[in-house]
Amino acid sequence: MVPTSPQDVQPALTARRQLWLYVALFALILLLGAAAYIQTILPLLIAGAIVAISFFQALSFRALFLLLLLLFFLISPAIPVSEKHFSKPISAGGFFLQDAVLVLLFARALFDYFNASRTPTPFRPTRLEQIFALYVAVNLASAVYGALNGNTPTYLLGDVRDFLYFLLFWVYLHCFKSEDDLDFAFNALIAVGFIFAAISLADDLLIRNFVRYNSGISFLLVASTLALLSKIFTERLSIKKPLTFIMLLGMLAGLFITFTRGLYLGFVAGFFMMLLALGLKRSFKLVLTLGALVLGVLGVMLVLGISFDRVIAQATYRGSSALGDLDVSSAERILEVLAVLDELPNHWLFGKGAGATIAVYRFGDANVKEGIVDWWFIHNNYAQVLHKSGVIGLLCLLALWLGALSVAFRLFQRATSAVARQVLLSATGVLTAYMVTSLTSPVMTYLNTNFVSALLFASIVFFNRLERAPLRAHIRLC
């Protein structure tokens, strides 16, 4: 049987490779301890779980993937104290419960890799993998420089921990052995997104009197909704089926009640990028169908007594005014970007390093007092990367995003299988959505967004590798 991709080909386990396995696991446990601020119980539990995986293969990749996805659904780490829509993260110090599953995913991939016994074959990484490796190197350098620069340890560890979810890219590449694995991952993403939207709507309409909420998981909902649309567009699901219609309606409504800035614009941009990939003739019919759906939603809202004025207010206004019609949230985002640009000449090439902060004026809320504060969370993702990783980091990020988008678009035009078309169309739409949303939201600082981004990049590389070796058969190891 011929392996499906080059990562399936590994040499037999030797004493030297076994030593490196132990070194890698020891590094994982140390990293876990650092993220937990030297907590005792949780690292020991994770170490025990790693041992269980090594001897009994107790948890499969699919089980761990679904568990991590469900933890993002239940516990959003991006909800501020003033928001009560969902609970705060289950954590110990700076260690989230999600981080335990993250370490187990890396441990699972490590044991699979080192225990494989096959004959090695030459392998040349794709261009996208090379760009990804360069972006990782820049971020590692940023972390080291941040530590040497004396950046706040809490923020430094937070930035490093968030970035580790992006490194799941390599775990996915190792564990995706067939299109069925990708199909499972994207179906799980859609299902969990629908559950979150349904619970959000029920909570919002029955308890909170239809007020908008703020949650970092909204970015995951953007990805799951576009993935569902791609499933419909590639005719793997029919919008005429009641369940499909209910899921799409519920997820669109769930997106509507969020007030995460840039989310609407990003979603619409991703949607139209998918239509562009599909072609004008196919897109025209889809636009008419979805337009009729939107009109139906507005009609139901009017029947329920929700006026157009309220709809517009929901979509455009977030809080109290700072100056005229400019609300506080928008003003603070503008001030953050201006502060970054003001400091940029001092560290324009490599940035201030991971964990860097910047002096920004805040108008004050339940969590922050009014005035100049030392702020670490820059809402414009491009300004955030520019501040912490400099021009080099920003160029690497743009190269990674644009490179992945172009490869996904090209592969979609050539794809023949239903799964490949759906996954690549999803990647095209979601990457576009994240790039546009990055203008007003720090997409790369959310754990669940990095988790999804890693999935998108790995999916694109998976099909890119298959295109380069189309005769390889599919085998499953995870």
C-alpha cells in the first residue's frame, strides 16, 4: 500500500529517536507548567494523560479534535467580565482547560510520528509550508526578543500560548490521512457552530430581551457558517431540506446578534469571494436564493415587532458616543492604531516582541478606568502584528494569508471530489473573512481563531500535496 502523503513516511524508531521523543515530551510538560504559572496538579494530570496515550493510545485524534472544539463552544476565553452571555474560562492561573487538550494533541502526533516504522522517501515541502515555517520562525524570534526586552511576563506567555494553537497546523498535517479526516473536521465545525448559534439565540431572545453579545467564539461561528454555505454551494447539502434550512437560518441569526466589530464586513467579503470562485452563472442563482432567505428573516423580525431602526442600530452601533456619531469602541480602535504608528519608528523592523504593550487612551468601562493605560490588546490585527513583530512579521503574515488564499482558489478550480471542493471553498471564504475582519479585530490573538486558521492552512496544504502526488493511496494512522 502506498502512503497518501510524504509525512506518512517515517524511519523506524531507534534509540536516538526515542531520546528525542522524550526530550520533546519533556519540553511540552515544561511549557505546560509555564503557561499554568507553575501550577502543580494540572501538569501532573496532563503528564499522566500523555503516558496513557503513549501506552494505550487511549484518545484518537478525532476525539481530541472534537473535544477541543467543544471546549471553545462551552468556554470562550475572549468574553470580558462585564459580559455574562457565557462563563469565563475554566482555568488555573493562566492555564485554560483547552490548553490540556492542546498538549494532548501535540503528544498524540509526536507518539504517532516517532512510533512509525516505514521506509523514508524524499520529500520537498510546498511553498505554503515554507512560508508558514518562516512565519513561525519570526514569531519565535519575537517571543525571545520580548523576553529579553523585559515585556510583561503575563502578556508574553499569553501571546506564546495563543500562537501554539496556530502550530496545530503540523498536527493536522500529520493526522490527516484521507479526505474523510478533513470531512469529519469540517462537519464537526459546522455542527458545533450551529449548537452555539442555537443556544445563543435562545438565551438572547428568552432571557436577555434581544440584546447583542460579545464573544470571541463569534469568529468560529463565521467559519462554521461559511463552511455550511460551501457545503450547500458544492451541492453536498440541499438548502431545500428542512434541517439544512434551519441550520443556516439559525447560524445567520446567531451572527446577527453579535457585535464583534468587522464581523459582518468580513463575513460578507468571504461570502462574495466564495461566489467569485464558483463563477457568475452559478453565483447568480445562489444570490437570489439567499436574498429571498434574508427577506424572509426580515419579515419575521417585523412580525415580532423588531423595527428596521433597531436592525440598523444592531448592525452599526455598539455603545455610548465619544464624539458626535463616533462611538467609544470605534474611537478607541482609531487611537490604538495611531499609537502604534507613533511608536513604529523606534522598532519598525522587528517590533517590540511578544507581550509588548503600548500607551493608549481609554474612555473607561466596567473593566478599565478612563485615561492613559498600558494596553496589550490592539484591535486592528495588522497593527497588532506590526507593533509586536515589526514590518518583517507583517510581511510574513500577509504572504502567508495571500499565498494560502491563492493556492486554495487555484486548487478549487481543479478539484473534482465533493469533499475537496467543499473544503477548499470553505478555506477561500473563511481566510478572506478573517483578513477583512482583521481591520477591526485582533484575529490572531484568539485561541479558537488560531485553531481554525491552522485547520484551514493544513487543509490547503493537504490537497496541494495530493495534487503533486495524485497516485498515492489513502491510509489512516490516527
